Amino acid sequence: MFTAEMIASLNELETSLYNYIMKNEDKVAYMRIRELADETHVSTSTILRFCRKMNCDGFSEFKTKLKLHLKENKKTTIKNIEHSLMDFFERISQGNLEEQIMKAAYLLARANNVIFIGTGSSGIMAEYGARYFSSIGKFSMYIKDPYFPIHAKLLSDSVVLALSVSGETPAIISHINQLKGQGIEVISITNSKHSTISKISDINIPYYVTEERFENSLGIVTEPQFKYSDITTQVPVVYILESIAREVYKECN
């Protein structure tokens, strides 16, 4: 509802009014202009000037927009993590993941280098994976920049391990395409096998948990992609990464 440009245009009184509104959105949406003026110790003309800077003709229009904003940003109920993981661990008990994990481990054990790629929470998991693999003696690195220069000698005997919940992250798809152009084999860990990343990978390990996106409640809008936060559990990714690493260690020793 409030852009960075709008906030930057506010003077000191208007900024104090903005701060009050942000702390009392539910209350302000149903207040009269005189009540808000009394609560914030500013004049009604200051409130109207504030509303115009928010691209509203008056206080009534501002309240209407505020109510719509509140309706759109109702907090999502976060499910218990047990519900998200129950099906995943049931698949493990049935051995549905073991074959793909063994295939990935076999390929990785015969590579000199492992390159991890991912963004956001998947990027954190990729960085963790690179450290974990290096700890067992398999040299690994995490690269988050798709244009990061890599020497051809390093690429010649490497395997890429790509992480993405949706399997549709444009930066990761672009990165994979560039690396596959160098003849590198790609293993991906995604939430579904029906994604773009899974289809362009040599080996895909899907884990199938309920994806959860949490709508941000911040009033400041920066970029559309930041409207939602992906809070899908990463526990299956940790399990898969560590399982592969342990099998790689066995293969190499």
C-alpha cells in the first residue's frame, strides 16, 4: 500500500502520522478524521495532505484502500511441520527415494568437483550442502551468481547439484542451461518431478511436501516477488543432501 517513494515524500508530521497508522491499521480503518487528528496530535489538513501523497483524494478513499489492504494481508495460518513431513517420511520408509539417491551418489562419487546452485532458502541449503560435502572429502562449492567465471579445467570433471522448491526459478534454469552447454551433468532436488528444472536435469530427486507461501504483512511494497515468502519446509532437502553425501563417502572409500 505504501511505496518507498511515498514514504520518502513525507515531512516530519506526516511521518509520525504514518508510524501511528502502521501500528494501528485495524483501528485507523474505522476512525473518523477528527478522531485520528486527536490521537496523533496533527491537524485534519495534515491528514488530508498525507492522503494525497498516498494517491487518495481524501480520508474516506484512504480508509477504503486501507481496508482492502488489511483484507488482502490477513495472516496465513502456518501448519504444524509434522503434517508437512508425514508423507515424506512415509515415502522414505517405502524406499521410494533410495534409488534416486543412489544414482546421484554414484555420479557424484566419480566427479572431481561438485557445484551447488540455488537461490533464497534453496541457496542457503546449497551453501550448507557444499560445506557438508567438503567435510566428507568431496571438494564442493556454492555459486549463486550464474555469470560467475569458472575455469574450463574445473568444469571438465564437475557435477552440478541444483536446488529449487518450485523447480521454476528463472535464475537457476538459466544457470543450468549455461552449465549443461559445457557438457556438465545436473542433479536437481525439487519439490516435484513435473517442473522445468527437473525435466532438464539428468537426475531429479523430488520430495513432495505441501508448499507453503506466507503473505508478507509489511505495508511497504518494493518488488512484486517479495509479496510472498516461501516457508516450505527444507527438512527433506537436508535429509536428501546428507543421505547422498554419506553414500558418496562410501563409494569413495
